[in-house]
Amino acid sequence: MDGASGGSGGAEGSATQIPAPTPMQNANAPPPFLSKTYDMVDDPSTDAIVSWSATNNSFVVWDPPEFARDLLPKFFKHNNFSSFVRQLNTYVSSLSSFSLF
């Protein structure tokens, strides 16, 4: 047999595709939530809504309703300000000098 009949001995039957491994996040890279938050705050076009504080060690949400309505859905899968704050607090609960507002 020449293997062209589609039997198990043919070249097509023996070529098993191995799925590509899922890329792992670099151990030194920040979690996606923090990266997205940084990008959102660091964008000068969003300064009227959210921006770095005067000391650049925290950020201020100047317009929470607009932040929730317009910015959150662009970066996250929701538009819930309370959920954003809750998730943020999981990262900053150990920092005593952090200021959200």
C-alpha cells in the first residue's frame, strides 16, 4: 500500500498536531490589572478623568461617573467603579501611603 488511501499508516494519519503552549506571564511582569491601570492613568488624554497626583506616587479619579462609563470598559470587561476599587485594594492593602482620591 502506498498510504494514499487514508489508512492509519498514511502520512496524514501519523501527523498529530501538538497544540502550542500557552504563553506564560513573565515572573517579573506586573499583573494585567496593574498594567492596564497604569496605562489608563498614564495616558495624557485621560487627565481630566484620572491622572497622577502632584507627587506622582498615587492617582486621582477626578470624575468617577465618567471614569466608570467611558474608561473602565475600554480597559476592563466591566464599568463598575466599586469593582475596580475593590480589585485595586487587593494590590495596595499592604501599602500604607497609597491614596485613591
